[in-house]
Amino acid sequence: MILTETGGGDSCHSVAGKSAEMGCLQYQEPTFHLHSKIILGYIPPRTEVNELYVATKMVDRWLNRGYTAYQIALIWNHGQPYEVEGINEYGQYYNSGEHARRVLSNLTY
């Protein structure tokens, strides 16, 4: 996910997206808060380690619910396990299917 979102690297934590997302995983603040509450029961400080921990546990949760890697990439991109495209509230074009295919191309087992 990190490779697709920001390319990784030492400075990815400071990367800001065009739709109010931040960090290596490009979490939007409300999504990080929601995922943190689900995984930890509280909202921790927004650090690279906390983001990675929360994201890893969310992916584990989705895998345990039977979602495929493709569906998880779709969920990561827009919150649902199906493809959508359009213009978001920030005026940015999105295509979740295209995003999910990029995630899968970066996936290694």
C-alpha cells in the first residue's frame, strides 16, 4: 500500500496528498481516527509507527473477513470493496479500480 500511495522512503511520512491525506499510507484524518478506534479503542498520536500498526491490523481484519487483496485495495482507496470513479469533494479525479490494480502490481508475497 505504501509503495502505491507514496513510493515509501524515509520522507514519506511528511507527504501530503491533494485530498487532505497525509503520511506514507495517505490516511485522511477521519479514517485514521476511525481505524484507530476500531483497532486500539482510542486515537493515538499520528506517528509513522502508529499509522503502520493500525493499517496492518485493519488489513488483517479485512483478510479475516474474507476480502481479497483487490477488495482490500478498493476499501483502502474509498471505503468499499467495489470499484468507483469520479471527482471527490476536493476536485480530484479518482478511479478505485485503477488504484487497486496499482496496489496489486506492487504486492509481493
